[in-house]
Amino acid sequence: MKNIKIYSTPTCVYCKMAKEFFTKNNIPYEEFNVASDDRAREEMIQKSHQMGVPVIDIGGEIFVGFNRNEIARALGLTP
């Protein structure tokens, strides 16, 4: 299984959708709250070159926002 990190904020609707997607599919992930964690925020900016959330890192492949189909593809969940 690929290592998954999600950079999010507590009020982000798309962040919640992404986390629900991972949970529903029994996919473990590590979450970083960039609203309160300065180091995580800097790491997110280095990876995505922007401030928008969520930023999802799936084994080094970076996704900005929650695109269910692209994330499912990256995780091998699509036929």
C-alpha cells in the first residue's frame, strides 16, 4: 500500500470528503492540519506550490483538491 498524506484544515469540505473516501475504502492515511501546523503547511507548499487544501500525497504523486476518480486510479481502485 502506498503511503498517503493529506494536508487539510478543519473547515474544508473537500478535505472531509477525501478522508471519508479513504475511511470507506479502508485506506490508512496520515493527516496534517495546516491551519495549526506550520511545518506541515511549509511541506504542503513545497509539494504543491500553493496554499489550497486538500493536498493529497499518494506515494509521491500530488493531488490538489479532491478528485475521486484520479485518487481511485492512483490507489488502484478502478478496474
